[in-house]
Amino acid sequence: MAVHVDPEGNETGALFDLVDLSGRDVLEIGCGDGRLTWRYADKVARVMAIDPFAAGIERANERLAGSLKDRIDFRHAAFE
């Protein structure tokens, strides 16, 4: 059974209420597997998305659509 997280779009709705990301460069800290990144990536110029957990970054890169490869850069980065 597939799990749909936030099918109503409340997370992205709240995000877009706080800031206009249109055409901006974004640094996403704590991106996990990119679950939220996919939901706003089409509105921004570029995203550098980092997370300290390598497994999440690996999943994000595996799921990265070809059309977004020039826009999203997922990287493993620790915060120590």
C-alpha cells in the first residue's frame, strides 16, 4: 500500500504563504529523501539540498527526474 504524505498540499501551501520561491536559488537544509524538494523544485531556479543521512540522499538521487537534474543538487553533508 502506497503512503501519500500530505495529499492536500498543506506543507507546500504553508511554505508558499511564507516566501515567494519563484526563480530563486534555494538551500534546503535537512532535505531527507527529497520528499518536499520535488514539490517546489519546478518554481525555483536551482536547489542545493543537503542532509546528514547518506541513505536519504542516495534515495533522492535515485528518484531525481531527468528534467530536474540541472535544477536540483542533492548532497550528503554533515552539520558538525
